[in-house]
Amino acid sequence: MPDRSVTPRPIASIGFIGLGVMGEPMCGHLARRGGKPVLAYDRRPEPGARLAEAGVAVADPGEIARRCDLILLSLPDGAAVDAVLTQIEPLLQPGQCVVDTSTSPVAMTRAAGERLARKGVAFADAPIARTREAAARGELSIMVGATDAVFAHLAPVLQTMGTDVTHCGPVGCGQVVKILNNMVLFENVAALAEAIGIARRNGVSPEMLLTTVAKGSGDSFALRNHGMKAMLPREFPLRAFSTRYAMKDLSYALDMAAASGFDAEGAALTMRRLQASDREGHGDEYFPALLKLIDPEQA
């Protein structure tokens, strides 16, 4: 995408659209730490009601588009982002800035950035990583695709929600890094499930395996968080990062690989396993539930 020069206007008010598992705590930290009035919208009334104590006011997307200098999106997928952008774009004015913290397809992200830049509206992709516990603590990793000027404009805002805010390159590069981050995570979780299955069949408990591997070169974020906290107790709650969400993000990685002529065999295998987990009824469960597929408990 061409590096169009868009100068965002000073931030006097902030809008936040999408108050899900990650968006609600992000918006709360922004309101408490950011020092600016925050208007927020979600299809459900409960998150906005809970955020009222932080000073967040509820408004519809149109009002947010008309009143806010900076608008953040935290939505389930690229289709939802595209729908919201279609709704608010006609109301946006030069100098406003839109930031997509969702995980969205790279091509769609770059097309949106180019389209908004022609209107004089700044745009950045700033997808988030880490767990919902990290979101609650304000300790997310945020990967940003933006011009240098827009990144400098946004960094103080993003730092209210995350401890690691990284400028990955121009628009779209934040999504590239986030999507590949998740691809590596999903493949790592599948490898952990295989290791647990092999260990159990050879006289080593999953607890012994993971606590010992955590002391060696096989240690990882996936092992300490997904392995220890979900796979060992075999607890895969709803309202966490579901199997279907994992399939969505991995599809973005596979699409990106195909568009660049790269054969991502490991990612393709992990996708087949996630799809099989979904078919077995685990689509709404926390995605490490693919352990049930790879290592059935009764085996």
C-alpha cells in the first residue's frame, strides 16, 4: 500500500466498538488510564453497563463516528470489521483515526487503509496477543501496522492496554505478525497434545512431562499457559478463544501463504485437526480442546 501522508488530529475523545472478552477490559483500561472521555458500543448491553463505573458512556457506532477523534475496533473477525467500517465510513472526516485491534485478513486491512487514506482518515491495524487474563491486567502484546507518524500518535493510547506495543511496519504488517504468531501457537499446542499422548502411553504423566519440559529447551508460552492451565486439567471453557476462532485465524495464515506461493504444510495439518475437533463438538470450547481429538482421555 502506498504510504499516504495522513496527519491525525489531536485526540480529545475516543470511541471503542466491540466489548467482547478482550474488548471490554481493553476499553476499561483505556478509560481509567487514558485521561480522555470514552464512548463505547456493543450489541449486548451488559458490557457497557459494567464499564459505566470506569466513566465509559454508551453510544451507537454512528454517534461514535461523528464525535470521536480516535475509534478502536475489537471485533470477532474480518467480516465484522468490514461491516462496521462500511457503516461508519461515510460519517468519518479528515483527521480522524481508526484502529482495528481485531485479527483481520491482511488484504482487507490494506484495502481499508488505502480507502480511508483517500478520505484523509488515518488507519492502523493493531491486533492483540496474549490471554484474556493479560487483557484484564492491561498486559497485552499489541502489533501495529501504521505509518511512523500514526504509530507515534497511537502509542500512548495503546500503552494503556498493553505492556508491549511493537511497530511492525506499514498498514497490514501488524496483521501479518499477529496471524503468524497465532499459527505458531496453534501448531505448538498440537505438538503438546501429541507429546502428552505419547508420554501417557509410555509411563510418564502429563504433569511430569510438562513441568519437566518447562525447565528445558521445549519450554514455551503455549506450554506454560495452554498446556499447564488447560490441557493438564483437561478444562476447555466456553467464552475463551474457541476452536472456531482458531480456525478463522489459521485460515488467514493459510490464505496469506497461498497468496505468496508458500506451502505451509504444518499449518494445513493443524487446520485439519482443528476442523476435526469442531466436527466432534468442540467448536465453541477453548481451542486446546483439540487434545481430546489427538489424545482421547480413555486411551
